[in-house]
Amino acid sequence: MQSVIKKSALAALILSASPAFAGPFLGAALDRTSTEFKDIKDGTGYSVLGGYQTESETFPLFVEASYYDSGKLKLKDSGGLAFSYTGPQIFVGGALKVGESFIWLKGGYYSFDGKTSVPGDSVSESINGLSLGIGFDWMVSKELGLRLGIETPMKVDSAPGLTQAEVDSVGGTKKDKQLSVIQLGLVWRPTFGAK
């Protein structure tokens, strides 16, 4: 009898320590993208995302996939020369639950199509690397929240599709720099907060 009681207590302890449930989330955001080069104007684009998050009392974990479009980052006084980046990212991360809202931190991998364009022509190349993110989801209801986030794709080619010699010929600079992406959008968590 004691053995049955001990096993039942152990099972109850394991269940109480496990996530109560898990669920998906979807989101979309307007993005403001900037580079470390002061002569390149910020781009305005968007991102859409989806993921799956475990539910726990304090520290849920999640996986997230997104599609990112930087919009055009224009070089000042260049006659229309611009750079853009589009493509998927995938992240894993963790969150700190604050009431029904979440402070989150994530890390992952991007695979972008980087493009350098002038009116009437463009060149592109594939760029990939590590990406980091931090942000806050303020849940205004059980399912719908406002998302403010910052993502940093690292070592992004500042002149994709162009060789160093081509950039040197016009007195430019070609280096790997990080992008800074500020996101403001909505997130929908259809099962989170369910009792």
C-alpha cells in the first residue's frame, strides 16, 4: 500500500512540475531596419511569424519561425542605390511570464536573399548567419497581445551581390555588419491562458 501511495505522490509531483499545456502562436509586425553605416537610411518592412510554446508558471520555452522583409535601405545622395534583405529565420528561446504577458529572449539562424539595387537593375546573393532577439508581449486579452521586439541578424553583407573591387571603384565600403530591427506588431496565442 505504501508503495502505491509513494508512486501516486511521485506521479502527482511530476505532473505538477510539467507544463500544464502547450500551444501555438502567430504574429505580424512592422519592422524598422537600420545598419551601422550612418549614410544608409533606415528601411521600413514587415515580418510574419509562427511558433509553438510550452506553458509553465514562470519560464515557458518556444520555437519560432519567421519571414522577414527589410524594405529598402537607401544610400544617401547615391541616385537611388539601395539594399534589401528578405528571407526566413528560425529561433529557439525562453520567456519569463509576467502575469499573462511575456518577456522573451531568443537565438537562431537566418537565411536571407540580400539585394543591391539601382533604378532598373539589381544583383543579389544568399546570406546566412546567427540572429538574436529580445522583446515583450503585452497580452491585452487572454489571446491577443502587442509585441515590441528587437532582432539583430549578425554579420550581414552591407553590399550584397557586389565584389569588393566593385564597391571600391565607387569609393564605398563593403563589410559584414549587423542589422538592428525594431518590431512593433501583434501576437495571437489562441490557447494560452486557458484554464
